[in-house]
Amino acid sequence: MSVRKEQLADNVVVYCGDNREILPTLGRFDACVTDPPYGIGESAKKNNTRGTLAKPNDYGTDAWDSEPADPVVLDWMRVNTRWQIIFGGNYFSLPATSCWLIWDKMNGDNDFADCELAWTNLPKAVRRVRWMWNGMIRKGQEERFHLTQKPLGVMSWCLDQLPAKVQSVIDPYCGSGTTGVACVAKGLGFTGIEREVHHFDTSCRRIAERIAEEASRPRLFAEPVAKPVQEALFG
């Protein structure tokens, strides 16, 4: 497929295309923070009627989650980035780790998962964050653009788990661009890749809006996104 490229800032770029074709043309990055497809069929309009509290939404009929992320892409992430945070790591063949990042969605009584897990290679203990994300009942009432979109506060918290020296982040499955928005808010370089054209367009728009917002307000220090409460799962 043809590749589109949007250079949104000197250190922020988003590609539209097959990540298996684009990744070999790129260099190394400090970190990979991503939420790849798990291969569990979440893209097949299941969310339109599932759940007792969530308002039905039509996120399209894309087939992006009909198969799990290609192991070749997962291998590229681990070879070409120093640090990795990979949501859905429990669905993939990844090494044992001391640090899983756990997002407690505070869902209440419905048939959605209570938590989502992100595998990492970070040398620290398991960490948990609580951030409500239950249909229309969402912390901050953040707008949703993608079926499996993660809250901006959760992705910002994930970035906070990385070593302070990290400056460049790649997301080979950037969806609606939440990781990119969080990176811009923290002054980090970001490279995203998204296959679906409408999600690519949304990603570019959201990241560009955040870049403009950051540029319009002079400040002495980076101002992080509102932080959720972090808890160690074990003492």
C-alpha cells in the first residue's frame, strides 16, 4: 500500500501505511509505547451492543483486530528500542518481566474486562493506575475516536514510567494518536504509524491541535496531563 507522511513538528511525524514496510526504513528510538491489535475481534462492531452501561457507538467495521500483531513487528520493537511498553502483552509471546503496568478501568458491573495489562521491560515492580473508562462514564469525559482508545491520562502515566533520559518514542499502532498527544504534552519526540486512513487523519489532527496548544502558552516547565493515582500492586 502507498505511504503517507505528515511531519507535524521537527520531532513529530505520523505515517499512514503498513508498519511492516515502514519500520525497516526508520532508525532506533529510545522507547516504544503502543497498543497493538490482540486478534480478539474487537474491531467487528462488538462494542456497539456489548455492555450494560456503555452507550452504543459505531466505530466502523475495520478488520484491524482480526489477527494479532505480527511477531515480526514485535521483534522489531524489542531490537530497535531500548524500552518497551506493550499493551495486551498477555496475548503475545514475550519474556517474563518484573514490571507489568495495570490499568484498572473501574468498570463496575458489566462484561468488559476490569483491567488491561501492558508488558514492559522496565526494571521496576508491577504498577497499577485507576482511571474510570466505562462507556459514557469516563474520567474527564474525554472524547473517544477509536474503539480501543486508551485515556490520555493513562498513556501519560505510562510515559512517566520510562527513564527520564528518554527523548524519542515510537508507536507502530498509533490508532487515534493518544500516545502522540501525550508525548507532545511532555516535550518528547514522537513517531506514529497507522494503517487505517480515517484513524491516521484523526491522529494527525489531534496531535497537531496539541502542538498548537502547547506553542500558544509560554511556560517555564513542562506541564503534564492530569495524573491518575498510581499504586504498587505489591508492597
